[in-house]
Amino acid sequence: VEEVRLLSRRYGAVLLDLDGTVYMSTAPADGMDVLVDLLPGAKEFIAACRDAGVLVGFATNTSYQTPEVIAARLRRAGIPAEPGEVLTAPGSIARQLLADGVRETAYLGGPGVRAAVAAAGIPVVGVDEVDPEAWADGGGPRAIAVGADPELRLATLNRAAELVDTGARLYVSTLEPHFPSAVGRQPGSGPIVAAIAAMARDRLEPVVCGKPSEFYAALAAQYVAGREPVLMVGDNPATDIAMAELLGWDSLLVLTGTTTAADLKGATAHPRATFVVPDLTAALSTPADLP
Ligand SMILES: [Mg+2]
């Protein structure tokens, strides 16, 4: 607790990754969401930050669900959270579609992708609902927004490839092949892009919008604007710590998800975190410098 008081004096905002940092998903819930197990110290660390007046936000690369569903998932697990505090990869995709002047979008993935694009005011339909000939008329610019979806069919991916061949650009959450869960690795959006690239005639150059892209970094910086300095908390050096480095923020690496203590030995090529702790329980007491 003493150390969190120190952190709260040092930081005006704390952004936390979710999977592997705050919780691990364990099983599909009734309906569309997943059940999660909180990781050690996460609830207490977040509560201590809020008690100290630190701005808290959740910065996830999750693409399937909406911020509303993710905030409800956190609340169900005992962590107060509002949708406006949840930054997602589809939120970053939508922000970039607007910046690029995209006028029409087809999507692949879960409700999180469709909802984020629609919320940005851009017309969006499922890839299967688009007639490729209608998109070949040169109007646009048009785009395909892609997030993870374990249920995709090859016919749908082929339709996306046909849309790529009309000149539509593809915006994707991440190129990661998997993401971790308590019930084993789950397919990410990387293989979806690979399948579309394999079927498209035109060369595919996806716009990657999740952490640690400059687009997600801009979304995160906008969220904490005026509350610097910022601490980024995450389990993945390649995404969470790399984005903190890009933004010039301090970072806290937890070893509850993607990264193990063994991974750190000799890992000089990785972006280096400011602090490394076994889990967020340790962050409540004695953050240690990276050995
Ligand atoms: Mg993570």
C-alpha cells in the first residue's frame, strides 16, 4: 500500500492491459461473453489507484466484444468499470478509419468491431452482405475492419479477399496468431489476415491498429491527456511495454500472462519495462527494477 501511495504521487494516470494482467478468461459465459478469473492483486491495485485519485483506464487489444460488455465483465468480477474507461483495438480501428476519410466499411469479427465503426458514424455491414461488384465502381475510400472471430468460414474470408481486390484497405486489430486464456490459446486476428492475403489477387498491406501501433498510442494518449505522467501496466513486452516506450511513459511488466521470469533472462532485444513484478500483489508493496 505504501508503494501505491508512492506510485500515486508519481503518476496521474494508470492504463492497464486486461488479458494476462487483470484477468484470464476461463470459459464462455451464458450468452456472448466469457467468464474471467482475476489475477492476484489486480482488484486491490486498481482500487488503490482510484482511491489515490489516479485516472484509471483499461487498454486492451481485445477485438471481439464492445467496451460495454468488457466493463460489465470487470464489474461482474468485482472491479468497478465504465465503458468509457475501456480502450479497445476496434476503437483504434474506428478512429483511424475516420482519420483516413473512409466512407463505407465491411467488417469481419465480433460485435466489438461493428459497434466501434458504427459509433464513429461510418456505415458498416458484414462482409457477406457486400456485393463486390458494387465496391468495384471506384467510389470510396472503402475499408474492411477485421477483429478476431473463431467461427469464420472460408467463404466469408474469400468475400473479404474479393473486396481487397476492389481496392478496399484492410484495418486489423493485431497480426498476433493467438491470445492466451486459462483454457489454452485462442485464435487471434493474424490468421484471418493471412487467409485473406492468400486468397486476394492484390497485394495485402494491412493497417494494424492495436497496441503498439501509433494509432492505438494516439487513442491512449488522448484518454490520459492532461493527467500525465502515465504508467502503463501489462504482461506483453511486444505490445504493452513497446507502446509505453513509444509514448515515453513508464511501464510495469507483470509476469502473470505472456511473459515468464525465464523469458526475461537475456531478453535485451525486448523493450525494457521500468518496473517488473511477479504480479500486481507485488506492485502493492515493492516494485523491483528490471534485473
Ligand atoms: Mg495481455
